[in-house]
Amino acid sequence: MPIKTGRLLRISAAALALTGGAVAAAQSDLTVALQLEPPHLDPTSAAAGAIDSVLYSNVFEGLTRFASDGSIIPGLAKSWEISEDGTSYTFHLNAGVTFHDGSSMDAQDVKFSLDRARGEDSANAQKALFAGITDVSVVDPLTVKVSLDAANGSFLFNMAWGDAVIVAPETIENIKTNPVGTGAFEFSNWVQGDRIELTRNADYWGTPAALESATFKFISDPTAGFAAMMAEDVDAFVNFPAPENLPQFEADPRFQVIVGSTEGETILSTNNKMPPLDNVKVRKAIAHAIDRQAIIDGAMFGVGTPIGTHFAPHHPDYLDLTANSAYDPDLAKQLLAEAGFENGFETTLKLPPPSYARRGGEIIAAQLRAVGIQTEISNLEWAQWLEQVFRGKDYGLTIVSHTEPMDIGIYARPDYYFQYDNPAFQTLMTDLRSESDPATRSAMLQNAQTIISGDYVNGFLFELAVPTVANAKIRGLWENAPTQATDLTGVSWAN
Amino acid sequence: MIPYIFKRLLSLLISLCLASIVIFTVVEVAPGDPAAFMLGINAQDDTILALRKELGLDQGKFARYLSWIGGMLSGDFGLSYTYRSPIADMVGERLWVSLPLALYALGLSVLIAFPTGLYAAAQRGKRGDAMVMGATQLGIAIPNFWFAMILVVIFAIKLRWFSAGGFAGWDDGVFSGLKSLTLPAIALALPQAAILSRVMRSALIETLGEDYIRTARAKGLSKRATLWHHALRNALIPVLTIIGLQFSFLMAGAIIIEQVFFLPGLGRLVFQAITQRDLIVVESVVMLLVFAVIMVNFLVDLAYAAVDPRLRSQA
């Protein structure tokens, strides 16, 4: 029996409405691809930045947080007072904050989180951030007082790290597989090896997210990543692993390409205690033998900013000291001769897996060979690199990117893997720690940069860039990466 | 029949035992401390020691070997160092991708190889045979990951018939799951089909040279009937061996295809575990794969007994 016209019209109208609805709904869902999958979902007990890349600011929040320009802004703490001597911080928490399981977030949870991080059997990979805390006390449900053993100008900065987010004792048992935080998104599902799904937190204490849901897909292979983007299987790829394809995406009107800066200083780490690298003239020679731009163009396809010291160039206190190590192979040969090595010497160059190291290493080996320095290259996996280079200090040169923000302090540790021991620098770092006046801090940081540049501690190569390829209609993606995070709270689709 | 099965079972157990020792030794010898890797460069020494203790890494090698074997025999494959979740569950989840993929690829491979091999054998010496030989030569020579990337460029990027990768899951239905496995299965199947059809062809040609085939034809049986009823059954023995080997390869060796299509399968699990120094996952999953391969070979041996009456009456 043929369908009556009226019924047919109603069915088609319904079908049209459904498809129309489906199109509108798609605009509030986002699929972001990342290269690395988190090993688990607890940012407070592992070093893997991949955990923060998914959960920081989306699911978990701390007392303070990073804004997209790298500045520290209030997070769960809406304001704070610092005592005269700088050893006591009183945080005032936002009211009405709840965890995703409905329980309320109050000063008790802050105490629990900080005590857990600094505790004796804490598994926190950045325990040093909490080292100066002597006591955390609950003044009232919305006020926490943290006492430090000494003034620490970076305390607020430290509390913004992913390792310092606030967690709840009620849900701490299963945090690795079922993270419960206070953020604008709730954790919804994790298909291991494939994706993590988040949904909007309807009861968020702050401005709700524009997106209904977000899915993080994990694609480690650069070619697969390129294919997924071109086939529009994913809407955005943060830290796109195939920079050689960026021009193609830039030319395609479907996509936008955002290239920003990170906190990753890529350096040619030098073992300052291994002869002949213990001679500052030799290190200076190496610095002048290196052509940074050639490395950026050859290894990173032109994406990256040259640096002359261990500091992020987008930071207001950055000092451009690249002239100290300008490309000058003749000067390099002259310095080597002055140091007693007119016939050059041989050393090891141990390279971890990332392409900036493998590709960059070959370019540097060629540049060093041109001035007479022979390097024996060995390609290591991360676990081997940690054991041989980082812990064993059994290397001459290596290339690695230090991605922690504001980490110039590592040069004050004589037992750190490059074994730089300068008491003047160590004193400077100690003074910096207890200094809170911004102008004085700036001057100190610039002084620090000058010292390590002048001592040629390491070969300072370039700052890692973070290329993001996304659908042209997406708004609000961060350009820079002041910390490892994919903050989706302000991301939306334009119409 | 029984002594045959018993002998096969004994060799299965010995192989498993030897394999476990080799796997354990090789994995343990690998340099790098899993705890140091997991906690990163800023971790303090006491945190690393605490983690080593938690993971049981402070025990001696022999003690760890025994507890690993003991655990496996009772079904407990231990907890992954990285994910801290039961390995049995992880493997179970990944099997839902790797096993269907392997079967799908095997099915496609057999579907392509059998008619091709039959046709080539029937047309031996003539042009059809030469064409098939040429095509299979190409199929064997082409690297499957390159072929996979070509498939992605054509079918995913240009035509948009499939997604570029990823696994949609079985929750949305069998069809959507199979759709995400189709391009990977084709990429895996083609080289395998090339090999299998050649084996089929040569096995058939050899069988067709036997006396009983000439007798059948002399009795008046048509060429096709001879092929079907007499030649095929006998030619199946070498073909079954190859199918068994191919299944083992597809289960464990699909790692590159899993990377290209970013599928959450067993191959990628082992690969990631090796880079993350998740020793216990590597040991347990490799052991499981070895077990699967040995089991498949055992089943193929049993299939021989079913197909070949000479084996059934072996003393």
C-alpha cells in the first residue's frame, strides 16, 4: 500500500530535522589529536607531560594556573596574601566549587593535596616544588594557610604546575583510571591506546566551557597524523609531528596553522667535567662552530627560535645573547688551537629518540667535524639515555630539550648531568629564590642568563616551537605552550 | 592417533618452557630502569627507590621469574608498570582489535588466494598462469606498510570512503568496527594472499602430477571434477601450514600496520611497552603470543591428522 503524501512529508520533515540537528550538534564537539598517550590519569604522580596535556586545566585545577601568555593567574584560589617576610601564604578559595562527583572542594582538600605531594612516600615527580612547605593549615573551609621555611619568589609559580593540582581524598584511590577534579570538563571514558573522552561539567564554578564534549585521540606516527588531519578525521592536532607538511596545510583554506613557542630550550648539553670539554675555550669553540639557523632549517624545517642562553625567548626577561656564540668556524679553530687542540679531538654524541636530537645531531656532527672535532654518534632510547647520560654522566655531548618552565635553576646544581659548578651562580639562584620584588628578580634572571652564556656551559640551540594544525573554524586554541597543556576551556567553533 | 597427539603435546610444553626462559632473559637484560623512566629527570632518588620497591624490582631475577611463571599459570599476568592495571584486562581489550583484524585479513587472503592459485594451476604453462605469477611476485615484493599508506591516500584522503585510521570500537555495531578494520586488513592480506596463492599453485601442480590423478582422468572424470575431488584435498597440507604461519604473523606482526592506522592492538601495546620499559607487559604479552603461535601450530598438526589418514595410523 503506497504511503500517503501527508505521512511522507512528515517523515521527510522529521528526517531533515534530525540531520539538521546532527549538523548543529557536531559544532560543539571537538576531536584533538596528540602524539603521546598518557600512561595514566594522575598528574601528581608521574613525569609524563602527556597526562597534563589532556587533563591540566580541563579536568584538574590548582590554586593558581598558567594563562595562555605564560603569566600566573588565580585558579581555585581567587586571592591570596603574602606575609611581610614571605614565608606565609594565605589563600582564599572560590566558594561553591565542587568536584565532578558532587562533593565540595574546600580547604581540607587543598591540605590533603599538598600534604600528599610533599609526604614521605609521595610519588610526585616534582617533589622539589613542595620542598619548602613546612605546614599547611585549614583556617576555615575557604581559607588555607601555607607556611614555608624561607621566602620563595616562585611559590605561586610552582603551585600552577600540573603536579600541584587539587585532588580529593574520596576519589584518590582510582585517580589513575578515573580522575575526578574540579575543572570545566569531566572525564568520561578512556579507550586505552585510542582516545580519552571528556564532557562538559555542567556544575563548573567558573565560566562554563563552550564545547559540549572533547575527545583526545592519540596518533604517534607522523604520517598517520598527517593522513588523519587531511581526511578530517580529527579537528585539530596540537604539536603536529610532521612539520615538513605545514606549508601544505597553510595553503589549504580548510585549515589554520598556528606556530607558537614553548618552554623547551633545546640545548647541546656538554659534560663540563669531561676533558677536554672542561676547558671553557673548547666549549666556546664548539659554540662558534655551530650554525643554529642551519639546524633549525635542517632538523625542524624552519620552525623554532634561536636562543643564546637557557631561557625562553617569549619571556619578558629574556636577553638575546646569541651574538656570544655566533657562527664563526675560523674563530672556533683558533680557539681550539689556543686550547692546545689544533688537530681537534674526539668525543661522544649520544642522541635520544626525538627528531630534534637525531636530525639535529647529524647536522651538529658535520659542523663540528668542519673545525676538527670528531664525534661518535650513538642513538639511544629514553630509558638508555636516562641511565647512561642523565644518571651515569657517561657522555661528552648530547642534545635534549628541557621543557620545564623557568628552569634556569638547574645550572645551580653541580651534580646535574652537565656538572656545571659555579659558586657565584649558585649564590645568585639562592638569592633569587628568596626575592619577591619583580624588578630585582628581572635583573637577577638577566644576570643569570649572562653568566651561563659567558661560561658556555652548553651549546644553546633553539626554543622548540609548537605547531598546531586545526580546522579553520576553530577559535581559542593556545598559540604558545607555557606549560604542557591543551587548555580547551576557551575553545569554540565559529560559525 | 593418540601417540601422535601425545608427542605433539609434549613438544608444545617443552617449547613453551624454553620460550619463557628466553623471553625473560632477553627482556631483563635490556638496559634502563623502568622506575627512573616513569618518574622522569626531576624525580628524587628516594621517590625512585620507593617506586622500584612497589613494582617488585628490588627482588632477585630468579625470584621474579618464578613469580611471573606462577602468576601466569594461575591466570594472573600481573600489573603493568606504566598503567598499573591488570595486564590480562589490557590484553583482553587489545585482542578485540588484533584478533578480528588477523581473522579478517586471513579470510581476505584465503578468499583471494584459493581461486587465484586454482586458476594458475589449471592454466599452468599458459598465459593465465604467467599473469598470476607476475601479480603475486609484485604482491610479495611490495612492503605492506607502503601499500597501507597508498590505500590511506586513495580511500581515506581522496575518496573519504574510510577514515584514515583509528578503531571505531564494537559498541556502535559490528559493521562500524569492521569498517575501521577494512583498510588495515586489505593492506595485511594482499602480500599474504600473494604468498598463499603461490603455495596453493605449486602444491596443486605437484599433486596433479600424481598417478591417482591420471587414473581418475582415465576413468573419465572431468578436469574440474578431478581438481575438486582429488587434487585439492591433498594439496591442502602445505597450504594449511602456511595459513597457520600467516595467522601467527598477522597476530604479532601487524605492529607496523597498527602504527600506520593507529589501531589500539597488541602489536602497538608491545611496542609502546618496550619504549616505556614496561618489562612485565613485554614479557607477558610476548609469552602470550608465543603461546598462541605454538597453539596454532598444534592445531594445524591436529588438522593434518584429520586430513591425512597416513598420520592417523602412525605408531
